[in-house]
Amino acid sequence: MLLLAVAIIAVLVAVFTLQNTQAVTVTLVAWRIAEVPLAAVALFAFALGAAVVGVPLWIARWRLRSRLRARETPPAEPPGGR
């Protein structure tokens, strides 16, 4: 199911890229980049958004897994046995 969703998104991205080839000028505060394809700007914005959302989620998932692993380890035997 996940593979199907990824395939559909890949097809949509390919269609979007092929249909949006006109050049645009990107201005951000003092920076100005001229003649950049619109698809490149949109894909960069999408990737940046995915990173901004994905990295904190990945860190939270990593912490949760480490906490679960810590709970699964059996307690250490006291020295000298019982």
C-alpha cells in the first residue's frame, strides 16, 4: 500500500514538473535568483517543508524507540545472586 502511494506521488510530481517549465524570478529578502524553473522552486519548497516536518518527527520516533528498548531490557541481577 505504501509503495502504491509513493508511486502515485512520483507520477504526480513528474506530471507537475513536465507542465511547469516556465522560468520565474525568486526574491527572498536581499537575494534574487533569476530564471529558475517554476517546478524547481515548487519541488525545493516541498522538500524543505518535508525536512522541517520530517526531521523532528524522526527524532521523536527515535527517542520513543530507545525508551521502549530500555523498558524491554531485563533488570540486572544483584551481585552475589539471591
